[in-house]
Amino acid sequence: MSDTSTPFALQNLPSPAEYNKRKVALISGITGQDGSYLTELLLSKGYQVHGIIRRSSSFNTGRLHHLYEDQHERPNKFKLHYGDLSDSTNLVYIIAQVQPTEIYNLGAQSHVKVSFEMAEYTGDVDGLGTLRLLDAVRTCGLEKHVRFYQASTSELYGKVVETPQSETTPFYPRSPYGCAKLYAYWIVVNYREAYGMYACNGILFNHESPRRGRTFVTRKISRAAADISLGKQACLYLGNIDAKRDWGHARDYVEGMWRMLQQPTPDDFVLATGETHPVREFVERSFQTLGIELKWSGSGVDEQAVDAKTGKVVVKVDAQYFRPAEVELLLGDPAKAERVLGWKRQVDFPSLVKEMVEADLKASKSMVEDQN
Ligand code: NDP
Ligand code: GDR
């Protein structure tokens, strides 16, 4: 049998039990939507939080701004490190330095449509990046010490095989993003089984918030509705408005991530609301929140909606936003997470839409350019 031990392991490590008396988290993707909420949660629980950020010519830490300032007062509580999921040596170095007790792998090229244009890059970062991080843990000899969370996704289900989708539903990804995340899912399962690592897949359905990236459909809609209501934008152009998603609030979902790493044994869990809504309904509710009723006409790529009061076209379907292959319906079954983790989403769909639209209305009114 070949030797799979780790020749570069850190020396003089305490036993796993002793090591885990500290609470030290390392987050890849800390500058993203989920990274920012997770950082808040872990700091509130007394963790020392380390994050991996990418070097960028433009400012990319806007979502952490309120926490970053605190860093000067709490220098040992929150620290950012330059790094990238495509750089193995860098990952080994960061892990050796930080010696985390929990790693949350949230870093990814996370846009499904972009993954069709950048398929190889998405495979490298979202798929192999996960392997690099797991191997970095092993290289440091920390595979029995660290708990590892992988940001898996409902995009693994892709084409509808059954609903609601649960931990036992077969996967059928429909994009290079979904395929890359499929590799990541299985390499996590494999390292758990092969090396006894505490590694979990959180199979998370769509979760949104006022911090959602601006090119994802919910935030694109909430921003446009706010700007249209203020006369700052004429029309919102969208792709497939009949796609259905199970949308929850990101703050609820990061709580579920943390809970997964506090169990006696590692396992995989779906986090979802158990409800599904078409993109069209998100559009209608967003405009309703601002007192605008929509009247739809046409069909397919010729569909559009007017403001019922003014008769102006405010929403139009645009073929350029359609995907080469679509995930038509996502509806998750969170029963296992509710039973085992005691997790339940707190924010319902109407409240989510309202919070996002009101936040964008406020930002648009005050003309403040946030960095999301
Ligand atoms: P975001 O797109 O908001 O954030 C992605 C993060 O990954 C950013 O911090 C980004 O950095 C970072 N990143 C991108 N490429 C690299 C790289 N090469 N090396 C290191 N970091 C990188 O995603 P979310 O916060 O919404 O999602 C978090 C994770 O959860 C992702 O893995 C996503 O695929 C997954 N997921 C998300 C769901 C959702 O509905 N939000 C549902 C299920 C899974 P930068 O800021 O510099 O771009
Ligand atoms: P998704 O989210 O692909 O589910 O992936 P997105 O918000 O991009 O799309 C949701 C649905 O809306 C349709 N759609 C549009 N989407 C975008 N982005 N822009 C449009 O103009 C538009 N018009 C219609 C899409 O076709 C799709 O059906 C998100 C990401 O966060 C992933 O990282 C994560 O894994 C999954 O959610 C779960």
C-alpha cells in the first residue's frame, strides 16, 4: 500500500481535543455576500476570524467595511490574508500560519451564466480549488484537527429529477458551474471517507439579501425597481422569468453553515425554505412594494410589462440573458437540517423582497454608491 501520510506536517501540534479549545475560523470568499454575514456571526460567537481576499485593482472589501474598521481595536480577532484558490502554495502557507479550527470554503466564481463563458476558470477555482484547500489542510497535518465546510449548491440538482430536492436526490448539473461544484461535492465526501476528515457539504438553495451581488437576478430586480420608481432608470431587461427558485435570506443560511460544523459527526445537509417562486413573482412583488402594479403582455422573448398607471414599459424580456441550458425549478426539502441541526429559516419570501427593495430605494435616494 502506498503511503498517504503528510510529510510536511506542522511539528509539535497539540492533540485534536487540545487544538480545538481555540475558536479560529478561516473563510475563503470572505468578501462575498455569505462571507460578510458569516464573519459577523462568528465574531459574535467569539471566534478569531481570518479571511482570504484576492488582490484587485479596485476596492473589493466593501461588504466587510464595518468589520474591518473594528480590526484596529481588535487586532487579534479579524485578519485578512491575500490569496487565491488557484494558488496551492499560498493556501498551505495561510493554513500553516493561521492554524484554523474551522474552514469555510465559500470562494468561487459563483455566477452560473458567467460559467458558460469562463468554463475552464470556473472548473479550476470552484472544483480544483476545493481540492487544493483540502490538500493544504493535509499538507499541514491538520486533517484530524480542522472542520471543513464546503459551499455546495442546489445547482447540483439542475434538471428536475424529483421535487422537493433532498440529500438523496440524484444530481444532474446543467452548467459548467454546476459541474465544477459536483467535483467539489464528491472530493469533500471522498476526503471524509479516505482520511477521516470532518468535512461537510452544505447544499444550499438560493439565498439573497441587500448584500447580494448586483448581477444575480433578485438584486438586479430590486435595484432596478427602486431606480425606476425614482425615475432614474427606464426599463429592466431580464432573461427567463418563468424559472422558479427556492429563495431564502443569506443571514439565516450562514447560521446553518456554522451549525453543520458543530455536530458530533460530519454529514451533508440541504438548507432551503421548502417554497418555490418564479422570477416573475419576484418582479411583481418588488414593484408592488413601491406602489407600482404591472400589466404583462406578449410571450417568450416578446414579453413585457407596463406600469398600469402610466402605461410605460418598465420590464422587457431580453434573449441575451437566457442561458444555454437552464435550471427551471428548484424546491428544497430542509427536513434533515431542521431535525438534526435544529435549523429553520426565519425570513419568508415577502419579507425578503421587501427588505431588498427598501434597502435599494434608500441607497438610491441617498445616491450612496455601496460596494456590493
Ligand atoms: P459571491 O459571488 O458573493 O462571493 C464569492 C466569493 O468568492 C468572493 O469573496 C470572491 O472574491 C471569492 N472568489 C472568487 N474567485 C476566487 C478565487 N479564485 N480565489 C479565492 N476567492 C475567490 O458568492 P456568495 O457569497 O453568494 O456565495 C458563497 C458561496 O456559496 C459560493 O461558493 C457560491 O458558489 C455558493 N453558493 C451560493 C448560493 C447563493 O444563493 N448565494 C447558494 C449555494 C451555493 P471577490 O470579492 O474578490 O470577487
Ligand atoms: P442562480 O441565480 O443561477 O440560481 O445561481 P441567478 O440569480 O443568477 O438566476 C436565477 C434565475 O433567474 C433567471 N434570470 C436571470 N438571472 C440573472 N442573473 N440575470 C437576469 O437578467 C435573469 N433573468 C432571468 C436565471 O436564468 C435563473 O433561472 C445562484 C448563484 O448564487 C449560485 O452561485 C448558487 O449556487 C445558486 O444560486 C444556488
